[in-house]
Amino acid sequence: MDIIFWLANNVFGTPAILLGIIVLIGLLLQKKTASQRVSGTFKAIIGFLIISAGAGIIVGALTVFEPLWKEVFNLSGETLSEYMGQEVFNTEYGSAVTLAMTLGFLINVFLARFTKLKYIYLTGHMMFWTTTIFAGIAVHTSPDVSFWRLVIFLSVIMGIYWTVQPALTQPFMRRIVGNDNIALGHTSASVALLAAFGGMLWGNKENDSEKINLPKGLEFLRDSNVITALTMGLLFLTGAIIISFKDTPGAAELVASSGNQSFIVYAIIQSFTFTAGIAVVLTGVRMFIGEIVPAFKGIATKIVPGARPALDNPILFPYAPNAVILGFLGSFVGAILWLVVLGNAVGYIFVPTMIVLFFHSASAGVFGNLTGGVRGAVMGGFVTATVVAWGQFITVRFLLAGTVPDTAMWAADSDMFILGPVIRLLAQLLL
């Protein structure tokens, strides 16, 4: 058991190490030279860490963006005193979550080996959070469940989810990427699929976001970095100007966070920082994919014939960078709308977690653009905000109340919200 927990924490819980080992195994199975094994393994790990660093830059900018717009709309989050803290939850159920995550991955590999669903889920941090949220729902449904009963229940659920989810999105991934080498392994799959189907019904795929015709004087807008900087710059600048004229403690605190620098200039710099984060992610994706796809052929040939790696959603960004930003814009508008509706209709203050909204609406934007062009991308973002807003309300108020960690407010994702009621029903029947 100590060995299993060590592996869960240090291998499955450390995505760079897990992916590096996967690449090394693939290269060993292909009998590559020592030089090729070292180079391929190291470059895959470095590429993944570049992606993580870029994501960190994006998250850092969004941690300024989020309180900025909360202050603009005078928002405050739900009181979390009635919810169990993450540390308390980990102390009580962390062992079951860790063990279930490890066994669930082995079930995923087993299913990939012996069924037609040839996908191996490799997004480690999503494996942890999904198992944690589903554990909370199961425990809330059946508080007296035994340790092993909970572990077995979660292991089977996770193993099936990590195998089926990439298979459902692969028909669209194949068209986005242009080949069948990689799959999407991320909890934004549900909104991505909704965006793709919505784009078919209401979009116009001929109006591809990456092929928009522009006047000669505006050709600079063909550069995705410029588009991202302009879009985020307008949002940051608008919010900063409004804050600068507000006389509230929250506004004063935000302005003070810029130090001696003008808060407006500080906000503009954050928009460029966000854009830089996107550029870093794209660089890391190219490097990482360039190593893991060839290496994975060894595993696909020797261990799980035909297997494909299911990877984190930044792998989508290079294929439609404009759609990524359009998706985020759609989710931003949707978040504002649902803030007003939920607040007035049910008295719930929706916490529009921009980090979740950005990464999930990015997937939805790319999938929506594939089938519905610009309209599909924007609609995909709006669908994301709708799922996250209402999913958060239902999950926090009904599925996890008093049980799960307060992190359910910001760590729970689209798939978790949609599958939450299903997990509760299964828990009622099986636990």
C-alpha cells in the first residue's frame, strides 16, 4: 500500500514525471539508442513544463482579471463556512482518492488494451480533481460508506470515464488536428461536444475564425498574438478605468496592488502578460507533441496496440488560436448574464472562476469553430458559462453541501457538473 500511495503521489500526481516515463517506455520499446531515449524523454518533460509555465502565466493574469471584474459588478462569493476545507477532506478521504486514482488508471489501460476504445488518459492533475469531486458526491450520498467500497466504486467510475471521454471527442479531434495521433483528455469534453453540435445547428462553418477576410489595413489582426492582446487589453483597460473612479475598499485595494505604477498601466501590462502566457503554451505544445507522438508508437505497438494518448486541452490552442479567444469572450458575456439571473432568481452568487471559464471555453471555442465558424466558437463559450454557472449552483447547493471541499467552488469543471447527478444516482444504488 505504501508503494501504491508513493506512486500515486509522485508519479500520477506529478504529470511531468508520468509523461516522461511514458515517453521513455515508448522509446525503449522501439529500441531507440541511448542518445535518442535521453533526448526524447528530456524534451518531452521540458515541453510539458513549458506548457505548465505558460498556463501559470495565464492563471497569474486571470487572478488580476477576476477580482477586477468582481469589483466592477460589486460581487462577493458564497459563504463557504458550511463546507469542509480541502485539507480536512484530504485527511479523511485522501487515501481513498489516491488509491482510486491509481487503480482507475490501471482500469483505463486494461480497457484500452482489450476494447476498441484505444485511449490512455494522461492528464494527471485532472485525474486527481475529478476523483476528488466524485468522491465528495459519493460520500455526501452515502456518509457511512466503507473505505474499500468507496475505492472500488471510484476506481471503476474513473477507469470508465477516462476511457470513454476521449473516445467521444475523437471524431471532432481527428478533424481539428488533421490526424488520429492524439486525443483530448480533459474535463471540458462535455462543453466541447455541446459546442460542436451547437455549431452544426446554428453556426456557419464556412466563416472559420482562422480565415477571416480583413481589409489590407487590418491585416495585423491575422496574428493571433495581436488579436489576443487587443481583446484582453480592452477588457482589462475597461475594468481598470471603472475601478479607478470607484470609491470602495475593494477598489482601493486593487489600485494599491499596482504599487507606484498607475493601475491602468498595470492592467494593460497584465493583458500583455496573458498574451505572453498563450504564446509560451503554444511553444510548449509544439515541443511536447513532437516528442510524445513518436514515442507513444512504441506503447501502441507493443503494449496497447493502436493506443493514443489523451492529453490536456492546451494541445488544441495551436489549431485555432482565434477560436480560443472567441470562446473566452462568449464565456465572459455568459458569466455576466448568469451572475445577474442566478442572483435575482435563486439568490445564489455565482463565482465566475475565470481560470475554469478560460480553459473550458477554449476547448468549446475550437470545437464550435470546427462545425460553426465564428458563431460556433462564441456560442461554445456561452455554453461553457451556462454549464459552469448552473452546474456550480446545483453542485454546491445540493450535491456537495456540507461534505465536499470548498475547492468545489473553483476546482470543479464542466464534466464534473454534468456527470455529478449521475454519480449521485449510482452512489445511491451501489453504496
